[in-house]
Amino acid sequence: MALIVQKFGGTSVANPQKIKAVAERVMGYHRKGHRMVVVLSAMAGETNRFVDLANQMQAIPDPREMDMLLATGEQVTIALFAMAVKEAGLDSVSLLGDQVRIVTDTMHTKARIKKIDTTLINRHLKNGKIVVVAGFQGVTEDGDLTTLGRGGSDTTAVALAAALKADECEIYTDVEGVYTTDPNICKNARKIDRISYDEMLELASLGAKVLDIRSVGFAKRYKVPVHVRSTFTETEGTWVVEEDKEMESNPVSGVTCSKNEARITIARVPDVPGTASRVFNPITSQGIVVDMIIQNTREGALTDMTFTVPRTDYKKTMQIMKKVVADIGAEGVTGSENIAKVSIVGVGMRNHAGIASTMFKVLSDEGINILMISTSEIKVSCVIEEKYTELAVRALHDAFGLEKGGAKKRPAKSAAPAKAKAAPKAKPAMPKAKSKKK
């Protein structure tokens, strides 16, 4: 009898009929004797609807009140799911993040999980119930509701799997797994049977939408094998696991892109010690992630600083930078939202030469200008004009032989770590919150 954590995204629970179908799938596991913990997102489109409503109230919505609003979406789906299970004759209980005690920091709309109390979940599991938990949300030590940001339900599921020492963590979505690139952009994209935590971390950070980056970080830290698969088929998906030698056979395992990018340039910045800290500390203190940074030297002890942030944070960052420019004595700040980032990822890059130069040549041959470049041990990213995004992805995907029947396929054998139905338990243990006595 395994303990299984399953997460279903917004498209999987988009309407009552789909929620009933998800409930049937989960009950099938329960009837086989498995203990089931289910994490649900809000119905597809609901979070966007809430964001639109908030924007009608405030130009930049208050983060705390935004969390109060956004957290309502998951409450609907978990209640309906529990009702569907009860209607079928089994027992289920729905729990919000604050009821479970998923304790987070105080960074509203982008909170990070600090610890989880598993007492209540284990009590309900012991009583034979299917436990359904609201994804995407938590609570501060002071009792304020928080949300984990886009994709936060993935993080909830993996963190719960780690805390509960679950045998499996399955992430259900509307695709059959992790692909070599977005199938909507490149029709000959190929599903990957197994991918390393590091590769998945890079892909998630660079725009791949299958898994949230923080969920992959949790999975790697606590050694939780994650199975990404489709809600609508029984097909084996993609296992996200620890790296092995077979994964190094291909220099590139995937191509990804992100249009959630914005570029900001501060002109004629005084080139003195401490300036960079004065520029970036006000941004990071607001929970804004800075990605690429380029500094160009000018004459007269001056420099230009260019960096990228998520497009969703562009207005907020520009607002901060206008004050910073005045404080440091720079000339001014400009920005652009009409950019995109294309990237190639693969653990095989460590022992294959010439990967970056091949990428640059492919883009050049397509007449695509590179605005910024960033590299790591297993990835190369280029910022380009947004209008060339799809062309760049297709050209790179073909150039590195990732199409179906192209590059050597990673062996599907042992795709699931250990046994497909009994993956290794999550170690080390996830920090647990102390339960509150009532």
C-alpha cells in the first residue's frame, strides 16, 4: 500500500465534469489500497480572472490583498472534488493551506515554503480518507494567507511528498510529459523518458511551463522522484530523477523559450564600489528576480547597466529604478518589453565542445540578432527580439537533432526510479511545523 501524492492543474479541473473525471482516477488508486493525497489548482482561467479584477481596483494591487483574492480559486476546486468523491460512496476531506499548516515566509504573491505540519493529513489518511489540499497557498507564522506564485501548486505537491515521505509524486497536466521543446511551436518535438533534476531546473527557469522551478528545487533537495504525465491518458510520462551516465550522451536535451522577459538599462552609472548593490538590493528586496546582467564601460568612470526581469514585474521594477537613478546620480533608465529568451539545455554540454558557437551560428543564419548572452555549465541562453522567438526555437531544435527519430533517445528502461509503483522515499526530511493544539 503506497502513499501517493498527485497534483492536477487548472486544465485538468477546468469544469465540474473534469473534476469528476479526476476524482474517478484518484478513487481508482484508492480502491487498490493506496493512500491518496491530492493537490488541486484553481479552474483554468480563474486566476487570470482574479488578476484582471484586482487590476481594475489598483494600478499595482496590494500584495496581501492579492493573496486573499487569489487563494479563493483552489478552495472551489478542492470542495467540489471532495463532494464528487463522497457522491461516489468514498470519503474525502478538503484542506486549505492554513489548515494543513503549510508555513511560508511573508513575501506575499511569491511566498516560499518554510515547513509543513503533516499531523492533520496523516490523521485523515489513517481514517481512510482521500485528502485533497489546496495548491498554491500557505500561511505565515502570524496567520496571513500567502500564495506561492504561478505554478505554486507543483511546489505544494512536491513539498507535501517530501514532508509525508510519499512513495510517489505525480504531476498531472494537459501534456504527456516533458518534451524536447514546446509541441505547439515545433510539431516534431519528442517526449523525454527521463530527465535530470539539473536539466529540469534549467528548463523550468528558462520558460518551460511543465513544472514550476521551485517544485524541481524541492524534488532535488529532498530526492523526490517526480512523474510528469497526462491527465487524459494512461501513457507513461517523464520521470524527473537524479542524473546518470546515459543522460550525458546527448549534448542538448531540450530547447525552450520565454516571452515573460523585459530588459532595463540604466545609463551613465557612476563606476564606483557599491553601486551594483545600490541598484539591485531595492529590486530583490521586493521579491523580483533579476536574470541576465551586462555592464558596459564608458569613458570618465561611468558605465551602463543592462539587466532582465520577468515582464510581469516590469512596471514595478521601472518604478523602483526611477528612484534608484536619482539616488546614485545616473543619467536615466529605459526599458523594453519586446524581447524573448531562447535557451538550449543539456548535461552533455559538460563534455561536448562547440555547443554555444553552433547556437550562435544557427541564429545568425536565420538573421536573428543576439541582444544578450548568458551561460552556465549545462545551458546557453540568448535574448532576442520577441518576433523571432518561434523561428529561433524551431531552427535550434532541428540543428541539434532533437526531432522525433533524430538525436539518440535516452533509454526508457528503468524510467521510473526503483519500481514505478514504489519510488524511493524522500530524504532528507522536509522541515515540519509543530501542530497547534486546539
